Amino acid sequence: MTNPLLTPSTLPYQLPPFAEIKVEHYRPAFDEALALHDAEIASITDNPTAPTWENTVEALERSGQDLDRVMAVFGNLSGTDVTDEMEEIAADIYPRLSAHYDAIYQNEVLYARIKEATPPADDAEGQRLHDHLLRTFARKGADLDAAGKARLSEINQRLSALSEEFGRNLMASTRERAVSFTEEELEGLPAERIASAKADAEALGREGFVIPLELPTVQSELSRLVREDARGRLYGASASRGSENNIPGLIEAVQLRAERAELLGFATHADYVIAEETAATADAARTMLFDLAPAAAANAEGEQKLLAEEATLNGQGFSAADWPYWESKVRARDFSLDEDELRKYFPLDQVLEKGVFAAAERLYGITVTPRDDLEGYAEGVRVWEVRDGDISHVGIDSHEDKGIGLLLTDYFGRPTKRGGAWMSEFVGQSRLLERKPVIVNVMGITKPTDGSQPLLSMDEVRTVFHEFGHALHGLLSDVRYPTFAGTNVPRDWVEFPSQINENWALDKNLVKEYARHVETGEPIPDELLDAISAASEFGQGFATSEYLGASIIDLAWHSLSAADAAKLEATPEAVAEFEAEALRAAGLDNKLIAPRYRSTYFNHIFAGGYSAGYYSYLWAEALDADGFEWFKEQTDLHAAGQKFRNVILSKGASRDFTEAYREFRGRDKDVAPLLKRRGLAGA
């Protein structure tokens, strides 16, 4: 049997041949790709020639391309099509991958050769790569003795299994706790959304109507459901996810991470992680969060009084489940902002093509055109080609040198798709490997059953812009070494380009072009834009508090010493008290504001790569808020976009991040724009 995963794709930009790939291809592909990578590493370490940059470091950078290809396809599709078969493969393969990479990083001969193999003097990117590799090998245990290496590998394999298990449990819990309603209970939702709820019920084999759960605590439909009991049921289901089976695993993960950090010479897991981030120290991240918490909490208390008064005037109580509903009502009352009416200006395709893509063309001189001749991996997935310059007048195969890469968009929710929104890659850019990028953006938007365009909320509009910002980081990457390509950067830097891109959603020169009423075609009126602007700080107390709460819980778990972590109890009561104490310490113990994620469904830190790093969104927002002030000062936006592309987007991790920001902005960052945006000026 020919395995399509084991040979480079012949499709444009090496787009995987999705139609040819079957589930039964994964296991044999992993087996062979792992063996091939082992052989490539052996050929480096067994080389009798003295170590050189080319025969050691560049050979290492070239190695593992078969494994990368298999992992890219499986890693992406195991998140967008979470079936029993895919989960079984993941449970088997992720610990094997962990052991495989541990063996590479703990290879003493390879480590010694890398130390000797210095790059050419004029290769600045190579110099940075050499430093990065030596630091990475040390962080992966290369300097440990044999017993230490064995224990480290054991920990890593177990953590890999726990991460996969947490995500699998959360996916199952999220599906099971999707809330069933009668049609009457969905009062407040428009007819098309109710029809989608009926289709979701049918997809799950249930009677009536179902609202699937989204990843955060607060569910988007809480802002529209009129009935208090309906809101309570939806909120309760969301806040209880993972409580039945994720607690033992998350406690074990915290304990193992703490042990690993001490094994590698760090006081805590947070110190271990953040040493490689732009924040540099866990204390710096913690200080930022704790400095902002009191002002955020005070703002939230003011908002709470307004909302509770409105609920009382309407004869209803006010609980955590009711906050989004009454916030939307007060927003409509005080700012003349009807969120359902607002949605009518933001049909998905219009937002994407006339907004997101048009902004990128204006800023970076790129075009994004559909490639309907190329096939995605699921129904509704579209493939787009990204090129430099206007190619509307040329054929598809013309000016191939201007081709940058491919973008796949997968925006609609499916029962087997995990929650959230993200960007990933099927092919990473590298001049050394002569590869151009193939990037994917994923969301979970509810698809109308009548085939009409989904109408996006402002949060969804921002998310489309945000994820395309990540996509631009991958697509516009221009580095030699794959280790430094695209979004292979610290967590508190990776969100900077994506958050910068969100700002263009409501740019006055762009929004009138793409925000047009779905029925009349009229552009969004100035008074509605003014209302959005006036309301932008309203609700920031809540939004900042729930974000800070999640970030502080993340840092609290990962700031434990190994001895303290060993004392943790794997019970719901102990986890709840740990969270409560962390929030009390920061002054964020408002019973009506839950953290954006509680521990049992905190996918970012227990099944993703953000452990001790959830703070990074706010750290990057400080860069974004300050950086966008620079954009607003520019008269030539194309020139400004080219500077951002050349200094930030194209460089990946190939240069120092502080120096890159300083070159872009002309100085170090200022946090004042962030405080103003968040309503915390004077904090």
C-alpha cells in the first residue's frame, strides 16, 4: 500500500492530498517516519568527519521532514475530527513522540558536535540558532546524568499522555454536557439560530434543541437567552465540564511539571517556562497581573451594580449566569447598541474577503484568492492562495515566484471538532528546505441550516481578524532555518501580531467597505460605529477580571515547588479551594465573575502549550496597544505595513524580540495605551 503521508505532496505548495489520506495510514506512517528520523540522527552522530555547521546543525535542521509531514496532518486533523480512532492513535503516538525527541536532546554525541559546529561569521540567524540549540538541549536534559535523563524522559512521556487524556476527557465532557432545550426556552434567539440548535440536536441524536458548549466559561448565547432558568442551565453545564474525570490528571501534571523544573535547575515550572519568554521571569509576569487586578476588580464592581439594578427593575435576579445578558441590555440602553442588529452588518464571507483580506492587501501588498481546484480536509474547508502583488489579471500558474503560500479556512463547528479558535500549519516556511507555508485558521461558528451566511458577533469578527493575524505570521515568514519560522516564537510574542491585526476590524477607512447590511447592502452607519467606540470600555472590568483570574490560576498551579505540589489532593473540593485562594490573593474573589477557564476545562494549560503562559495574551496586548498607536500616527499605511512585515512578521524567532520591537516602534513599549484601552488608566 502506498502511504500518501510518506512522500512529499506533488500538489501546489505541498498541500497534503487529503482525499487520499485514510485513518489506517497514520500508524504505519508514524512507524516509518520515526525510524527514518532515527537514521538521519545516526548519520549525523556517526559521521567520522569533524563537526561543521553544514554536516551537523544544518543536517539536524533538514532531518525529520517525513515525521513533520505526518505529524502536521495528524496533529491538525485530530483537533478538527476528534473520533475514537483518532483518539486511540493519539494516546499511543504522543508518548512515543515524547520519548523520540528526548532521545535526540539527550544524545551526548549530537550535543557535543553541535557545541563544536559554529556558523559562518556573517550568518546572524545561524549565530542565534546555535545559541538557541545549546540552550534548548540543556533545557531538555542534555547536561543531566544517566539517572536524571531517564527520569526526565519518564516524566515527559507521562506528561504527554496526561495532556492527550485531558483533552480527550474535556472533548467528551463538552459533548455530553451540551444543553438540551425546548423551543420556548430558547426565547431571545433569532429563528436561524434556533434552527441551528435543532440541527445540533439531531447531530447528537437528541430530541428538541441543543446548544453546544464553547471553550470559555461564559457562553456567547448567554447574552441573548431571555429566560433566567435557561441561562442558568447553560452556564452551569459550562462551569462543570471536566469535573467528573480531569482532576486526577491535572494534579499529576502539576506535580510532574514541578519535579521536572527542579530536575533541570529551576525553582518552579513557571520559572522554567518563562525563562524563554520575552517576560524573562515569572516574577515579571506575576507582577503585571497583580498590579492590574485591583483596578479591574473595582471596575467590575461598578459594572455589577449597574447590571444588578437593571435586572431588579425587570423583576429578575442577578447571578454569574445573568451577567452577559444584562450587560447586553445595559449596553443597548446606554450606548444605543443593539447586538442582534449589529450582526447584520457582518456576514462571514463579507468580513473575510472585503475586510480581513482587504486589510492585508492594503498593508502588506498581498492578495488572497480562492483555489477552488484544491481540496480541503472536510466539508466547508476552503483553500486560498496568497501572493505578493495584484495577480487578478494573470492565470493561476503565472508569476509563480510571487506565490507566498496557501491558507485553509475551517470556520464552522462540527460535533467532532474541539472548541475554540486557532491557527496551525501543514507546511512551515524555510529557505533551507525550500518550503513555502500552508496555514490553517480554525473556528467553531454555528452554521445556518438554510445555507445563508452566518452573521457574526463583534467577538467573532475580532476572532476572524485575530486568527488571520497568526496566519500572516506564518505566511509572511522569511527565514532560513525551520526552527525559527513563523509562529515558532515565545508565547508572549506570538500573540502580538494576531492582536495587532484585530485593530483593523473597526478601522474607519476599512469598516465601511466590508460592514454592509446583509439585506440592504448599506454600509454600517456612523452612529453605530460611534456607539461601538463609546461602548468599548464598558464591560472591560468583567473581561479583564475573568482573564486575569484564569492567568493567576495558571501561574498559581505552576509556581508550586515540587514539595508543595506533592501535597496536592486530587479532589474537587481541593481544586476549588486552590482556585479560590489564588483569586483571593489577587483580590479577584468576586463570586459573580468566574475565571475565563477553570482548571478542569483549562485546555490551554493542561492539553495545550500555554502552561505558565496564559498571561501572555495580556503581555502581548501591551505591545499591541502601544504598537497600534504607531500605526495610527502613519500617513502611508502601506509603508507602515511593509515595515511591520519586514521587522516583525517575516523574522519569526530569527532575531531578538526586544530589539525587533524597538526597531519597529522606535523605543521600548509603553503600557499606557493598554491601560487606556482596558479602562485602567490611572491604575
